[in-house]
Amino acid sequence: MLETIFSSAAPTGSQVAIGLACSLAIGFMIAFCYMFKARYTKSFARTLALIPCAVSSIILLVNGNIGSGIAVAGAFSLVRFRSEAGSAQEIGAIFIAMGAGLACGMGYIAFAFAFAGVMCVVWLLCTVSGFGKMKSNGSRTLRIAVPEDLEYTTAFSDLMEKYASSSSLVKVKTSNLGSIFSLTYNLSLKDPSKEKEFIDALRCRNGNLEICIGCEEPQSQEL
């Protein structure tokens, strides 16, 4: 284990300043790594940069006090239940930032830099190489609006057989007080060049209501 800069006694002011400064540097390093070729909000990027310093400060305040530790755990649980779950990528970045901040708060500065550096390098390599990217297999998601008097279960069967090699109705939703049905299909087109012809044929069946077709969407990105 890399040696800590803190002794068993309470850390000095200079040691605390070094720990907080290093945690801030690590936080901005993680934030810049996360922002590389990724979608993010300004508030999340700023929060990610400050998390290591915040965690480091909390660990310094607790400093072995069991009562303080229980109070901090309760505060974290309140924050968790008052916030929405983020994407898997956001949660992973937060865990990395918290781990680095925890190491800084305990005085393991060298370990914190080594941990954050390795994680950032691996993160960047995965981003550049496209690791985990879903390969396109020609699947499409079709959303089509139909009037309430149309029997949607069989209205498009012949068109699906003609233009799609496979199709499945995955969701039905009503709108306009039930006067409009919104259907969602997952399908694979036999010939992608005939997509417009397929849409035109659908328009003749649904009364020229809204039609939307695009790449098949993943089920969820949340943990």
C-alpha cells in the first residue's frame, strides 16, 4: 500500500491543504476525461470536478468518529432518495470520483493519483476504440399514429410482410382522449432503399397521421 501523508494523529493544516488541492486536481482531471466525446450537462461536469474534494473533506471531518460517520451516511442516503438515477456512465464516473476523494481524505495522495490516472486512461481508451458500441443490424423502430376506428392489429400485416423481414408490436399508447392510438414496432426492413415507399404505403392506411421511423432504440441506459 502506498504510504499515507497523514499520521495517526489529527492532520496538520498543511497536510489538509495538500489533500484538498490534490483532490481538486484529480476531480478536474476526471471531469475533463468524462467530457471527452461524451454528452454531458454543465452542472454535472462541475459537480464531477468537485466530488473528490467534497468526499475528501467529509473523510477529514469524520476522522474515525463513529457518530459522525453514521450522520454522514444518513445525509448521503437523503441525497440519494431525493435525486433521480442517472445513466450507467454517469454513475460510474461518480464512483471513480468518490473513490479518488476517499483516498485523498485518508492521505493516500499517490494512490489517489494512480487510481484516477489508470481509470481515466482506460476510460479514454474505451471511448476512442468505441468499446461497447452497439453494432447496427438494420433494425428500425417505427412509431405510427392511427385513428381509434382502425383495427391496428391487422391493418398493417400485409405491409409488414412485404417490406419487413421481421416485425413485432412492442407498445400501444392512446392520446387525445383515446381518439388516437400510437403504435411502436421493432422491425427489420428487407430493402432499406424502399423505406420511403414503405412510409408512403403506411400513410395511406393511417389517414396521413404522424409516422416516425429510425434506428432501434436500446431498452435502457440506467442501472
